[in-house]
Amino acid sequence: MAARRPCPVDGCDGTRSPRQLLCRSCWIRVPQPVRHDVWRHWFGRRYAPSAEERATAARAWLAAAREAEAAAAASLAKSRRERA
């Protein structure tokens, strides 16, 4: 069994297997449409991406997840203000 590796996301203490792009907790934070695009792109490649490519992609995808979370939080806050 291959040794677990640290998640490449800044500030994350999680670990991942060498075959994973991110740890599970970071991966589920990526919006589902983006995850589908990642799967399509990741497994459609004919060569293994470098560690730098994986880290760059992970940061970009996590940034998209954070943006989606911020938009959802803003929407929730707005609906709560409207109800008050």
C-alpha cells in the first residue's frame, strides 16, 4: 500500500493517496459540476500530471469551491435579512 501524502491545499492538514488529487474533505468542497469536469479531464489524460500541475489544479478548484461557498453564504444571509 502506498504511503499517504499531504493534501496540496494551503492550510489543509488532510492526507490523500497518491492517486487522489485532494483529500476527501477538500474534494467534497469543490462544486459538483467542477468535480465532473476534473474527472473528465483527469482520467482522459494519457500521462501522469506532475506534482506542480496537481497542486496548481487543486488550488484553482478549491478557489472555485470557496467562491461558491461565499455566494451561498451571502444568499443565505440575504434571505435571513429579508425575513427579519
